[in-house]
Amino acid sequence: MNQEEKIKPAHQLDPTVWVDQYADYLYNYAISRVNNEELAKDLVQETFFAGLNSAKNFKGTASERTWLVAILKRKVIDHYRKRNSKKGKAEVRMSYNNEGDGSWLEEQIADPLSKSENDGIENEELGLAIHECISKLPAKQAEVFTMKTIHGMSTEDICNELSINPSNLWVLVFRARTSLMDCLNENWFAI
Amino acid sequence: MITCEESKTICSKNQYKEASWSERLSMWFHVLMCKTCFKFSRKNTKLTGLCNEASLHALTDNEKSQIKKKLGQDT
């Protein structure tokens, strides 16, 4: 114990920045696992609460985000456990869609999802990588980029909300995109 | 003739299909001559592709401030 105290932890918790820094990252992580936006939001919120409550258990060996992701992972598992504990709901359900014209066997056996399964994993990693890069951007750039690209808001709305003019907005978007390209460069741009 | 900075801004604008045709035209002329901007616009298009591929989600500012409020971090 004494030894642990002597070593200055490499990472420290700062709950005030949690929501701004990690909420979107955790949200994406949760969505890819529970596939439900409302539920994912609740899980993220619970994660923050649990993080606050057990902040004293944080040893500082992992980064803040890794620690929060670990909590979220538990929350996701708890969610599935709770859901499956309700009797009768744990059985495997299959949906047969009778819309296709081909034979039933071909449609069911040649799983159209099998190819996209790996894509799903890759997309999740990609999404998390992008969010990690977004969180490194200056606040204003991140805000504008998120509103424009992810929420798909119109230029006019964003300008009104942030009280900036369109040319300001496009410069912010351009800077954000440039930084993102640099950030994603090593892993995702095979050019 | 537009500057590189302008051409890159128009290129970013074009990723959201909001550049006017005259802007696009001047950008294309620039890109034809400027190798750096050519590379930039290729990367920029790729970034758009990646963002679409990843099907990104994000909480809105409203939702975030709600969470903050619940955490007792009033701002």
C-alpha cells in the first residue's frame, strides 16, 4: 500500500470534463452493443454515476477513458443479464422473412449478414477512432463538425445557434477536417 | 485565381454538397494545377466516406447538459 502511494499515478480523474470528452465515445461504444439509442444514453449516464461513486478506486494505471469504458462494459453485461433473467425471454428467436422469391433454404442458409459481420466490427472501431480524434479537436471545431457531419444540421441552423457567419463556419469545418485527416492518417487512410 | 486556403475551404464545403457551381468551378481549376490541394481533396472525400461508413452517433448538446445536470455539474 505504501509503495503504491509513493508512485505518482500516471493518470488522474477529472469528472468535470467527462461529459464533453468521453460521452460521445462511450455512446458509440454502447450503441454498437445494445443497438438502441435511448438505452445507450442511459448506460452512458449510469457509467458516469458509477465512475463518480468509485472514483476513489481509480488507481491511475489506465487512462480515464479506458477506465470508463471498463465500467460501461460491465453495465452492458449487466443489462443483458437482467434482460435474460426474465424467464421465457431467453430463447433464441429467429425471424423468417417470406418476402424473397428464392427458395427458403437458400435464403436462410446463405446468410447475407455473414459478410457484413466483420464490417460491423471494423465500422465500430472506425467510429471509435473518429470520436477519439474529434475529442482532441478544439472545442469549437469539434462542436461545429459534430453538428454538421453527425447531426446533419443545416448551415443556417448552426450559424443561428452559435451566432457565427457561414464563412466562419466553413473555416472551422475545414480546420476540423484537416486535423481529423492528420489524426486518422496512420490507421485509416491508405493513400 | 483562388488561394490554396480558399480551395480547401470550398472542398470541405463541397463534402456537404453546399458549394455553389462557381465555387466548384474555381476549385476544380485550382485543383488541376495544385498538387497539394489535389491530394487534400482526395483525402477529404475519403474522410467523408469514412464518416458515412462508421455511421457515427453523438449526443446532442442538450442531452449532454442534461447528463451534466444529473451529475450535479451545473454549467
